[in-house]
Amino acid sequence: MIKVEGLTKRYARTVAVDDISFEVEKGQIVGFLGPNGAGKTTTMRVLTCFLPPTSGKAAIAGFDVQESPQDVKKRIGYLPETPPLYPEMEVIEYLDFVGQLKGIARSDIKSRVDDVVERCALGDVRTRLIGKLSKGYRQRVGLAQAIIHNPDVLILDEPTSGLDPKQIIEIRELLKHLSGEHTIVLSTHILSEVEHSCERVIIISQGKLVAQDSVANLTNRLRGSEAVCLEVEAGPNSTEVQRRLEQVSGVSRVVAKDPRDGQLVFECESLQGRHIRADLARSVVNAGWNLNELRPVGLSLEDIFLQLTAAEKKDSAKQDGGTK
Amino acid sequence: MRNVILICKKELKSYFASPIAYCVMALFALIFGFGFYTATRDFVKFSFQAQMMGQMQPMNVNEQIIRPLLGFASTVALFLIPMIAMRLFAEEKRSGTIELLLTSPVTDLQIILGKWIGSLLLYLCVLFMSIVNVAMLFMWGKPDLKPVLVAYLGLILQGACLLAIGTFISTTTRNQIVAGGVTFFVCLLLWLLSWFTAFDSGGFSQVINYLSIVTHFENFAKGLLSIKDVVFYISMIFFSLFITARAMESLRWRA
């Protein structure tokens, strides 16, 4: 549905997006992840024909953004970072205007407006002035605007920014409902966002594509080893416990953490592909200590993200060093 | 065409949803009413005097009231047009709604035309305020209708032309004040150009003189409809709207 090849966007002094390629299948929800200033918004703007690429190609539903922008624009719904609202209009009036702008036939407009008002739960504010709405409602009006013409592709730039947790959950639900018929690309710098609502992640940092995969694969791929957190009841000497844990076969590293409520806390990592939980427990119990807790520590998307973007930084630092 | 009308309607609506429309219309009505009062008062005074001195030559309402009054209106318009044009694109750029327009299936030209026509319609509403006064002259006097119509056509063309220039200036900035200020100075400059060349008839100053908006309005004010002046205004409108389109394109490349 979306195809991007070697996309580069250069501004006067900076390269915002550097040779990015990816594809999105029909009906997928893809999360576009990256720190602030990574080039997410720029990429989205190219996809929506707002900005032309410096080089490379982007196509939506087979239409190139530069060659046939009108065909692309008909098929996309776009919610920019700040929802594009006219404060002096009423909600209904605004949606009616956008609907016509998107080329909905006059006879269908009313039913489409009613539909999105219901979907985005805007019933209470139908005739309120947009300028008087709260941030959460504005965001929803923005979303309603993006889906009013039933576009094939939805492009949402930080759809949940500035919303309270309840509203975030509502938006997530809405996105899930939409995902079947629409292809959705959403950008965010909040990682849990992606874990919750996306099937695939595209991570970019400093304009470069760092990784793209399904959420599950990405977590697996980066979690080479198992990590376990142990709590041992105080009594024995910390270094003694650590030494003992290190001797368990398959353990690559043991880190003593700060004691909690008088409990000694350790984090153990296994070698690639080894299961160490049972052995760890046995070793502690055999030594006559009380094992209070033993739980696996999953590598969250957060860690992955940090690892990836940090690696990126190291690389570029090396390159900079090389050129100097 | 449907898109042009749609955008034009939206523009008009937002003019009337904000104080701008009322403000501009009220200011114009006030100033024009003041000019009208002064012109008619003097006219009445002079015609009494003329009668008392036994000169029976009738005085001309067209020459002595309507013509200077509409000339005055054209000057007032120079000041009001920046207020109308400044928000056209600057506001959309500031609030980010320009992203909605540019990512919707409408062409740049449709957006520009819609906005320009919208502002032109507001300008017509402003001019309409003066019709009340002029109509009074028709009720109690017998002025010629034709030169009045020609003068109004001139006012409309001059306004359309300045609005097109204002539209262009509004695309270049996201700050309404800057857009308004620059438009005002450009209007002023185009008006003053005729002064620089008042006593010089060299080739260069003739070119400068030709560019002055006011020189072309003079004939309309006299009731003379000359193709030359109409062509001037229309070509200025085309040129301004053309560079507006170019400016919008460059906006995308630079943004």
C-alpha cells in the first residue's frame, strides 16, 4: 500500500531524512518510532504530498507522490502534529467543509459527518466552536477530519500527544477499529504506544532507518539472552551470594543491585539460548538461603529502542571522528 | 470550480466570524460618510452662492460630488486592503491549517483563486457601504449613471489588483502583521509612484508612471472606460496570482 524507496529530504543545512526505504502492506498498523527530530514528521509530510522529496520515491496505492499527487491525496487521511482546525468554525461545519474539500459527493456528506461524529465520540460538541474545545476534543476532531472520506491510508502524526490516559485508550481503541479496512501509519516517540497498537515498527533515528520488524520479532531478536531478577533474604553476605550465582552454569553475568527492604537483589543474564531460572533457584536454596523472588526481566521496547539509537550515535560519532 | 467556491465560501465565513469584516466595513462607512457629508455640504453652499450671484449655470453633481468622492474612496481602499488581505495565507500558515489544504485533493490554483475571490467579495461588501450615500444623490439629484458605474468598475478593478498583490505577500510570511504592513507599503508605493514622475516626462518615468495604480484609476474616476487601463489591472491581477502560485510551490520546496 505504501512504498518508499531511497527517500531523502534535505533542508538548507540539514538532512532530515536520509535514504529511507520501507513498505507497508494493506491493513497494517505501523508505528513510526524515533526520538524528537528524527525525521518522522518529514517522512509523513512527503507521504502526504505536503513536501516533495529531494531524491528517492514514495508511492501510495501505486501512485507516486510527485507524479500524481491528486490521486495520492484522494487516498490519504492526514492528521498533522497540530490538528489543522479553524477555531471560528463549529465542529459540524468544519467536518462538512473538510468532507467537501476531500471530494465527498454532496449527497453523502451528511451521513459521513454523522458517522465520524459517532466514531470519534463528538456527539456532545457537535455545534460547539472548535476554538472553545479542550485539547482532547480537538485531537478527536482532527482524527475525525482524517477519516471522514474513508481513506485507504491514514497517516497520523503523534495522534495521542497531549491527551490524558483515558483519552489515549479511547484513541487506541478507535485505531484498532479502523485498522481492518485502513492502512495506518502513526508516529510517536512514546514506546508503549507502539507496543499497544502497532503490528510493525519502523525505527528511525537522525534521519536514518535503524530497524523495521514486527514488535514481537524485534523484541526477540534483540533479547539474545534471558535476564532474571533474584531476591534473596538478607543474612548471607552479598559477595558470597554473587560468587555462588556466578558459578551456576549458563550464567554470563551477575549484577548486584541496591538491597531492597533488607533483601539482596541480583540481576543475572544467561548465555545465548540457555535457561537458567531453575538452576539459579536450586543453587540458592541448596546453599540454605531463602529465595523470596525470582522473575524474568523482559527487555522492553524501551531498551531495544535505546540500544538501537545509542548504537546509531556511536557509529556516527565514529564517522565524525574519522572525517576529522 | 466546486473547490474554488468551497474555499471562497469558507474565507467569507471566517471574515464574518472575526471582527475584521465588520471593522473594515464600519471604518469605510464612517470615512466615506464623512467625505460625503463634507462634499455635499460644500456643494449646497456653493450652489446657493452661485444662485444668489445670479449665475444660473447648473452645477454638476457628477463632477463636483461623485468624482472626488469616489477618488477619495479609492485612496481609503489602499488602507483597508492590507487589513483584508493579510490573513489569507499567513493565518493558515501560523495555525497549521495550510497542511490540511495542501494535503487535500485540491490544486494550488484552486486554493489561491478561492481565497482571492473570497477577499474580493468582502471588498465588494465594503464598497457596498458607499452605495447608500451615492443612492441618496440619485434620489434628490439627477446625476449621470454611466460615469458612476465606470468609476465603481475602476474601484473594483483597483481593489482586485491590490488584493492579488496582498495575497501574494501573505504567502511569504506566517506573521499577519508583517503581511499587512508590507502590503500596506506596497500599496502606498504604487500610489506614490505617480508623484515621483509628476514633472518628468522621460522614458523611464513614463514606465514608472504606468505602474502607478492611481494613474489608471484617474480615467475611471472621470467616467472614461479605456481598454488600456482595464488591461493594466487585469494583467496585474494575473501576474500577482501567478507569482502567488509560484510562491506556494517554492514554499513546498523550502519548507
